[in-house]
Amino acid sequence: MAKKKSPNNVIDDPTQSLQTFNLLDLAQFTQEQSFASNASKDWHLFFVGRDNVHELLKYVLSRVSVSLYLNMYGYDDAELNDIILQLCEDPTVMVMITLDQSQAGSKTEKQLLATDFAKDPAAFNTHIVSGTQLREIVEGESATKQISHTKGFVADGKAGGEGSTNWSTSGEGTFVLTNAPGGPGYLAQNNTQSIFVDPDTISRFQTELISEHMAALAMLSPSEKRVPSRAR
């Protein structure tokens, strides 16, 4: 798989890490290119259609080197999926992904589920639960069989993200003009994306993401829980 490199996608670059992540690093993705002097050092809110949320997500996710816990409702972003696939290929990175049943079937989700690490999670330290695997759960994947609507992640135990933003073209906004909304074919929903580094929120959200994953996993039938071994 070709590994795309850019300042906002530095996956597998050992000089880039979330271990030294600072929220100020994300000011470049705002329309203003800066934060106010009294802005929080623990949390910041970004706006689809105003801020470049797509590149912001690439920036954070491509710096993962330890773990990624992710629950996503709408999963249909090829560039973000490429980053996720590369993380899943690295057995030194713990990856846990929960996707919603009602949104199953996107091209990126099918690509993710067709991989070796989806078929043999122990070999890759990767764990994926998706609606395409949970066919008996017609109503959804939450503990109460509703849709799994959380849209967020915790990366390396250092940075978290949560908001109304789905991973899709209109969900994140398509920036046709460099670092500015607008241009022919521009699409953007009214969505928000928070990024936070507060240790207590990180810990509590990571626990919640694990709980949501385990709730979806518990709904699998015995036959579905038997994961086929990867060809050696």
C-alpha cells in the first residue's frame, strides 16, 4: 500500500509523535490560523465549513504510534481509512474500531473489513466490530440495540476527538480552495469537531469507547465470534 506523505500525514515518521502533542499545533487548521490568547490549553472546538477539519484529523491520526480507540457512525473517508489501514498493519499499535450497523456498506468500510487484520485480530493487535458482521442486530450496535452514534477517538492516550462530524466528504467539508472554504463543488455540513488533551477526559472517553466496543461484540452470535485464521 502506498504511504502518502505530507505535513499533515506523517505516519511512520519517528520524529513526529503525539507524545509531545500540543493543541497549539492545530491553530494552522483554523480560518484565523491562530487561537485567542485566552484559549484553553486542554480543549478546542473546530467548525466544519470554517476550519479545515479533514486535514486536522489527518494531522492527529497519522501521529499515532501506541494505540487508537475509535467509534465512528459514518465511515467513508478514503484518506483517513488509508491511515487507519496502515496503523492496523503495525502489530505494535493497539487498534480498536467500532462502526455502526445502519451505516455499514461504504467502500472504505468494506475495504477495512476485507483485510487480514479484520480476519485475524490477534496477529495484528487490531479489533474491529461492524454492522456488516452483526447481521442479527437490525436496530444497531449500542448496548440497547440502538444506533452506535458516537463519533470520536482517543489516540495514544494523549489526544481525543469528539463531535458531530462523520468521516465523509460533506461531514468534514471539502476544501476546494487552499485553507479556506468555498470553490466549485464545495460541500460542508454544519458539524463540529473537538480535540482535547485533558487527562481525565481522555481516560473517561477511552473507557467509554472500550465499553461501546464490548457491548457490540457481546451481541455477536457464537458462530460470528469464531474468527477465521489468517493464511500463513
